[in-house]
Amino acid sequence: MVESSEKRDKFEFLDESISWWRRFSGEIGRRLREQLAIEPGLVKEKRWRYASHVTVVLLISLVILVGQWKMPKAEPPAVRPDHWLTISRSRGGAPEWEDNGSLIKAPVPHTTIPERPRLEVITYTVQSGDSVFGIAERFDVSPQTIMWSNGRLEDNPDLLGVGQELVILPTSGVYHIVEEGDTLEGIAQKYKVEVSAIADYEVNGLKEPYELTAGMALVVPGGEKPYIPKFVHRYTGPIPEDAAKGTGNFVWPASGSITQKFWSHHRAIDIGGYKGAPVVASDSGFVVYAGWDDSGYGRMLLIDHGNGWHTLYAHLDIYLVDYEQSVAQGQQIGTMGQTGNATGPHLHLEIWERNSKRNPLLLLP
Ligand SMILES: [Zn+2]
């Protein structure tokens, strides 16, 4: 029994302290008597001096004693796993904050996910450093699920910004907001699932005859949305004859760690680093876009390498080259930042071969 042995230890310690104090005070008394016998004239002064010494020693002993005494362990406070996580049944309407609307970061950066399956649609507020992949992993759903449930992320997981509220489904699939004229069969067909997958899913709370009303939100477990790639607008004017041409080989435009790889819904790589880190041209070429991109890329540069290839650099803090300017491979063109929608300083790099975005990791040395 741990507790009783602890108690015994405490008493033993107390006993020891008391007997030590008896011996100590006895010694003091003995010395005092000796002094008194030798120098009776100094009695009064000595008495006061010893008395003050004894007081100090007494206080120090008391402090040590109290320090040794184990304070009873406080029970960990009964905190909800994460108070910035709103647990709400999303049936339309704005998500509510449980706390007075303040976005307080929980003391632990990661959410503890209970073992039992979650049966609610919840909202999560994007934190600094989050990525679609990371959030998906944390809530045990596919990255696509995060994108398919959150409008503007759908075609581009880079549009994740700190403070943004995300709908998190309890299972991988699609979140569908019912529109006028929708039928269960139609929705099932659209997302390639059986009707029963939606109808029988507890979270949807559907009962026969499965009447749907506009605005109703349905979780489509296992549902899929087709991928429709979108491109940022780009300069289409004539490239001058004397513009720098690409070598056909690429160099790393920045150093850092890969914070997001190339995958079906992120046809780019994210190189995480620090704000102000140099960004260089991956190959020689002609700057066809240098400006702010409203879709979430922030300050962005697009270089036409004149050989059918383009490189795109997004979320730059500043750019050091201008529109319609030739750049050499390795030349610094800007600095890393987190302009636009970004959860931390990083370079979003796309390498395009004509109109297809290629995996930079396969093209970089
Ligand atoms: Zn990116």
C-alpha cells in the first residue's frame, strides 16, 4: 500500500526531527550554561544573542520540515479534452462557442480523441501550423473528407488559414447540404454510395419516408467527390525574344522541411521554413506574374521558363523581382512568408509542364 508507507515515512521523519531538535536544544542549553559560568557579566547580552540564534535556527528547521512534507496531490482538474472544440450538432446555423466566444488555445496542442466512434459533426478552429493532412489524421478521417466538408478547401488545401472554422465529419465521406429538389437516391448516386449508407447512418437521424428539406446537412459515409483541378490565372502576353530560358533542370528554391507533399488534391509541395528565408528561382526564366493572389496564395510569383515549363512560388513575404523580368536559375526572387492563407511560413511550389502540375519531388535533385 503506497499510501500507508507514505504516511509511515512522514511520521518517521517527524520523529527524527523532534529527537534531533531535542538534542540540538539540549546542546544550546549546555553551552549557554557554560558561558554563563565563565562570564557572568555577559549574561544578559549572551542570552539575547543565543535567543535570536535559536529563533533563526528554529525558523530554518520549520521551513525544511514544511518543505519535506509532501503536499497532498491535487486531483487533475476535470477539464473537457479541448475547450476550443465546439461539439455541436451541425444542422445549419452558425457554430457556437461553448466558452464566451473567445478562441483560447488549449494547453495541449493536440486533441485527445476518445476511443469510441464519434457520432457528431463537430467544428474545429485551425491553429497555427495545422495542415489538412494533420487535421485529418487527428480526427481519423481522410484528408479529402476535410476538404469536401469545407467549401473553399475543396480544390486547394492550401487555403487553410489560422482561425478558420472547419467542419469535421465523424467518418470519412462527404458533407452534403440538401438543396431544393434533392432526393436521397440522387445524393447517393452523386457521391457513389448506396442509399442505405446515408439513410441508415445514425448521425443523420433520418426516418422513413426520409423526407429531405433544403438546408439540411447530411453525412454521406464513404462518399466521394470528383476532383476538378483549377489553375491560377496567369500572364498570357508575348514572352520577349531575349527573355532568359530555362535549363530544363530545377534546383531547390528554398531550404526547409517538406510540410505537405504532392498528392491528388495538392499538386505542389510546401517547404516549411522561417519568415524571411531566401527563395530562389528554381530555373532561369521570365517572370509572368508578380503580385497578390486573391485565391489564397498571397504574394505570388510565376516564372515562365520558355520551354513549356512554369514554376509558381506562393505565400512569399516579399518578392525581389518584378513582372516581365528575366531571372537566372538560383537568383533570389523573394523571401518566404505566410501571406494569403497559410498556417505558418512556407513556400508553396508548383512545377507545371504545360497545363499539368508535376510532382516537384520527382524533378528536384
Ligand atoms: Zn501548398
